[in-house]
Amino acid sequence: MPSRISGSPRRRDICPARPKFRVDTLARRSLNANSIWSKRRGRTAAPPRPRRRRTRLSRVTHDRFRPDPGRHRSAARHAAPRERLPSARLLHRHRRGGPDERQGRGCRPRHPRRAAAGLCRPRDARPRRRRPRGRKALRRRSGSGRSRASRLLLRSGRVGGGGPARRVPSSSPAGGTGDAALRSVDPRHRPKGGPRLARPQTSNPGRQRAMSDTENPLPWLTDRVVGTSYGDLTPASIEKAKTFLLDTFGVGVAGCHGYRIDRIVKVASGWGAGEEARVWVSGETLPAGGAAFVNAYQIHSLEYDCVNEDAVLHPMATLLSAVMAYCERRSRQGRPVNGRDFLAAVVMGVDVSIFLGKASTGPIRFFRPAAAGGFGAAAALAKLEGFDATRMTQTLGNQYGQSCGTLQPHVEGSPMLGMQVGFNARAALAAADFAAEGVLGPEDVLTGRYGYFRLFENDDFDVAHGKAELEAAFQMERMSHKPYPSGRLTHGVVDGLGRLIAAHGFAPDDIATITATVPQLVNRLVGRPDIPEPAPNYAKLCLPFVAGTFLNHGVVDVDEFIGPEKLNDPRTHDFAARVTVIQDDNPSHSAMTPQTIAVTLKNGASHSVVLEAVYGHADNPLSREENLDKFRRCWSRVPQLAPEKGEELIGVVDAFETLDDVADVVRYLVA
């Protein structure tokens, strides 16, 4: 009799008879849309499904699992559930051998030859355990008994895992519930000695998943800023503060010729109404945030502002632009800022930003002059506003929510590099304003799970080192001049070539090759190749081009980076092609020295010099006369400002602590 499923004679040795109701069901599923069954119900059936291949079973094995074929259809409906047919995997396990209670009678081994050789397991052997997968496998491999999700939470800064979370009291001076106050402790996995970390501590103090309140540097930092007054400053820090105030004023004035500064002022003018602060040189009156943004861009646009080499950042560009705009606004409100408070705020703001740089031990990933400089500006504003440590913490939290600054503009030589400094200066004013009105930002902004060190510095930091540096001296005393308007990392080759030419008396045209062996930071940021027709910002950050500029013109000044005639000079590019930059084996990610500058002359002679402190460094600083010469050269680039104003400003800065209203300084900076 033909089968209703396939139309072929039924082979009982392969597929024994099944109950009629099961065959009918399978048959109906295999009918197509034109079948009588589909038409009878008045609907269109789906396309026929492909039949699943059935495992060829021996008759004896199959009879063990099938129901009585003689059972009536109606009786089968109400009968007890039938034993399910075995899957192919189970049958293979039967054939390979196993316990008698699972072995079907008459089953043959899967591999008769292996069975004859004694390679198959005996029938009474213990069944092979399945390999654990999923969560069980993960727990077994880790040996922790925790799921992957709980271990990720542990690594991210919490202790314990699973189970109910309990609050850990926080001793933060801010009195909030920061990251430390919300740690989850699982009593099932807590040893007797207290909560344990998910991973053991490494040698790097920053590589720890959770920090106690005593290890969090923010309370110590804010208490230090709040508790330091002008009387606590050292004479050296006050003198250096005046030196770099004058230096920054001169650089900011010269920056009025920065790239498309007129368009930047136009955009900033549309950000809001209000006459609170002035743009240097041009004199437009803008809201304080807009003026701080433009002036910060002018300060940094020429790559001429002072720097702290160990921290790899320019703290004054962000800080001074924000603080001067704030002082102008307060003066218009009838609350002037005096010179003594101003100097104390500037010195302590520099300490805050440099602490972030010096405590970071990994390679620089974000643009620190913008991101870390914004923290220093916010701390200085909070100090001038008279905030206590709690309110200052809130100010820094508001600042962190606005922090920005990527290194991509540095790589491309984009003017956005200076604009990022402006963004953070503007953000510092907003952060202080929000804190004054009680708007609360995050509290654990340095070492929290997504704090500055974790995110911006890739979790590579050493808090103890940063504290030691600040306790040793005010960081204003360790600031470095920039004698040339180019990236600080390019100054070593200029200083080295100048020393070699002065010592050995050869001419630039006598040089065949130049080799600069530098630390990894120098090679990574300014060891870029010389390109034809470079943009001004790219040229300032290209070590070969800066070396070629010095050899071609004998000086490196602002004019050497303005105009296509200077940037496309073939003689400059010819000298640049002779420069080779080699990275040394210095393991430090922040070291700028030592640098070795070696020249090979066309006559075969070789000369080299090792630089431990490049010209302008705190250990090799500009003299008073050299600093004033730089200021006057910057001032002379602005014909709108009379030379007499510049000389008057020098005298005002020398007696800065005697000022009753710091806002009076701005009248010397505008035409």
C-alpha cells in the first residue's frame, strides 16, 4: 500500500508503522496549497516545508521507543505520554557503548574495528561528561564562582559581587555619595579580613579598581587650594607668577593675528548679550564666557605660551583668560579683585592643573592644556569666589562635565587646537556660576570609575607622585619659557644646532645630515615628516621644518610661520630633508629630555651635543632681559598698541600685588 507521506512502499525495517493519527498529521503538513485538505478549510496553506531527514534506525532499537502500532487512534489520544524517540546524538552514544540501562538491546558499536581492537568504552563504563559551556564554563575557568557580568562590575571599581548591595559610609568632605559610597559588598564572597578587590593590585598605584577616601586626592587638593593664601606663597613663586603673567599678556596680544581670528570673534559675539569683558587688542565687549574663549585662543594660537615640561601642558592659556574675564565681570558688579588674591588664585590654579599632568604616568591621549588646564581655571575661579572645599569640589565636578580636548587637531595642525583651550576657559566660568547657584556636579571626578584619570589618562596614574611634586614646591616655580613660537618639543633641535654652530663655526650649508635622538614623546608628537606647502600650525609642530627654518633664516620667530613665501621656501624644505628623527629607549611617556643632536658635515666631520635642559627650561631659563625682549617683540607686532602702553604694563605687572582692581590691567591690552 503506498505511503501517504511519500508515495513509496513502506519499509518496515527502516520506518515501522506509526499510529494513524501521527501519519495523518505528517501527511497534512506535507500537502501543498492545492490539496483537498487546504481547500476544504477555505484557506491558503504555506509552501510545503522540507522534510527533516530521519536517522536510519535498526528495527530493534526503534521498537524500544515506538508505541504499540495496534493501539486505536482514539485510545492513543487519551493514553499516557509516549516515550520520545531518541535523537541522533543519543543513538550514537548508545552505539559507542554505555551503561546497560541506556544501551538498546541488539545495538552494534559505531566502529566495529575500534571495538574489536578494544578502543571503544565497555558497556559498563562511566558515561562521558559533557563539556561545560556558557556560565558554568566561565565560572569553572575563572575559579571565582561568579558570572562574567559580576566580574566586570568588580573590575570597574566595585568590590564583592552578587547578592544585595550595602552602602559604605563616605568620609568625603563634600559629604556626598560618590563612587566609594555606593560600593557593593557580597557577604558570600567577602573574606574575614574585609572586602577584597576583584584583581590584585599591580605595581602601578593607579592600576587599582577601587580607591578609599584617603587615597582619593581630590579632598587633599581642594583643602590645599582653599587653605593657601597670598601670605603662604614663597617669594620665588610670586616672582615667577609675575614673569609668566607678563609673558602671557605679550603672547596673547600677538595672537590677535591668529588664524581667522575675526571670524572667531564674530561667532563668539553671537553666543549671548552682555557687556562683561573685553577681547584683547580689538576691544569688543562680550559676555565673560565669550571673551575668555577668544582670549584663550589668542594666547595659544601662536604656540608661544609658557609650559610645564614634566606635566606636558600649558596651564596659563586656559587659566589667565578665564580669570581676567571673571575679574572684569566682578569689577562691573562693584566687587573688584585685588592683586594679592589674584596672584594666590593663579598660583594655586597652576598647581591643580599641573598635578593632573604630573600624576599621569601613561602616554598623553588627550590635549592636556585644554582638559587639565580647565581644572586649574575652575579652581582659581572657585578660590576667588571664596568657595569652601565642598563648593570647590562641586565646581570641579561641573568643569569635568564640560571637559574636552583631543590630540587629533595636534596631529593635523588644525586651529581647533587653540579653540579647545578656549572651550575649557569658557567652561570654567560656567562651572563656577553653576556651583554658586547650588547646581551640583559629580564629586569623584579624578579617581572615580569614569573620572579624569580613568578616562582621559587611560587609568595610568600615580597619585603619590603628584602629591610629592606639589608638596616639594609651588609648580609656578617649575614653569618653562618658550623662546620660539613653535611646539616646545621642537626647541631641542634649534637649541642643539645653535650650540653646535657656535662651538664649531661651520655654516648651515656645510651640513650633510642631522640626526635628532629624542624620547618617545618628542618623536610621537613632533617627529612628523616635512610636507610641501604645510599649514602654519602643522609647520610649528614639525621638528624637521622648524630645524630647516632655523638653518635658513638664523632665527625662529612669528614671521617665519606667516605667509606662503616662508612656509613654501624651497631652501627651508631642503634643510628639513636632511633631518632624521630617532626615538631613544627612554621608558618615560612624559620626558622631553635628554635629546642628542648630531650633525655630519659634507667634509665627513661629525659633531654632537646632549641636551639635559633645553633653552627656556626652569633649569635653563630666560634671563630678565631675554623675557622682556620677547614681550617687546610680541608687542611690536600690534601697531594698534603704542609702545608706551607696553612699557607701562611692565611696571604694572612688577607691582601686581598692589593693585586694588585687576580689571584695570585690561585697558593696557586694548587699542
